[in-house]
Amino acid sequence: GAGVSQSPRYKVAKRGQDVALRCDPISGHVSLFWYQQALGQGPEFLTYFQNEAQLDKSGLPSDRFFAERPEGSVSTLKIQRTQQEDSAVYLCASTGGGPGGELFFGEGSRLTVL
Amino acid sequence: QKEVEQNSGPLSVPEGAIASLNCTYSDRGSQSFFWYRQYSGKSPELIMFIYSNGDKEDGRFTAQLNKASQYVSLLIRDSQPSDSATYLCAVNYGGNKLVFGAGTILRVKS
């Protein structure tokens, strides 16, 4: 596709519900990242994939967060038993390995946990 | 802990002036540096990247890097109201992930 596509754009969940957020990266981009952005803050790294391999998941805040990219293209970020502190915008980004490794971001999925 | 520090602002400049945005980082091993612009409710978009000491110019934008001082800046010449946004500094410390600052809010007043 022309850009990174994320869905849903907005999600409201009751505390304790499970949610799944989808990311479709730019075609041909082997590297995919998930970031979490709280209101008024910069994006914070969650996890990184190269093709289907999850090479770094050091930013995942708890074992309630899980990400996968089984075929090396579309990725899903799953949050189990959501808590209010999970409310944030979840940004997906991909890179084709250009100079310096610049990231191209999707529009994000805004999660609100009530 | 690898950190990226920015003044949160807001930085207010009149239309046509030069806006100067600054960023410091904690790790001397940093390899490349990025400036992203983020409009309210939108995703970050890349403005410039720099990885060598000195200046890099692209249109109205100039990125400046001083590795000895662990300092990177972005200058916006002839600021326009459409430049009003949050500017995020990001540092690649290696390992293929960027560490972002909290961002500086820029307001250009016409």
C-alpha cells in the first residue's frame, strides 16, 4: 500500500476487555515497530519485528501486551485485560532500511479504556 | 536509561521569524538523529535526519548536530502558521529503534 494502515482508528474498551490492533505496513518494508504515545508525550517504543521475527520486545509494559507478525507483513498488537493506564494512541511504523533508518508512521489507533 | 530531552514549550514566534528547536541526548554512542513534526491528532511525519556533525539544510529547515555536546537542533526559517505543530526529536541509539523526546510545541503567530 501507499502508506502504513492501522485499524481500528478508535477503540473504546471497558476495563478488563481484550483488544486487538492491526497494522498493515508499507509494501516491502521488512521492519515494523509498535509505539505507544500518551497524551502530551512522545512515542515510546514497545516492540520491533524484522520480517516475522520479533527481535525486541523490551518496551512492552507487561505480559498483558502481546504482538505478532506471523507472515512478515501484517502485525497485530493485542492487549489483554485492559486497564485505564493502557489508554493511549498506539502507533505502528515501518522502515525500508533507508539512510539512518527513518520510520514511516501510520495514523495510529486511539484506545480509550473506561 | 537512554534519554532525549526537549523543552516542552510552547515556543511562540511571529510569522516570518526563525524558530529554533533544541534537543539533547544522553548517550554518546548515538548514530543518527531525526526531527519529526506532529500535528494535533495526527501521526508523526519525518522532516529531516542527520548523522554527521555540522549542518544539513533542506528548504526552510536546517538541522544542526554537535556530537561533542550531545546536542541537535532544528531551525525553521521564514516560519509560517502552518508550521505550528509539535516537533519531536528522535535518536537512534542502535538496535533499530528510535528513542523520542516529549516534543516541543511550536506556535507561529500571524
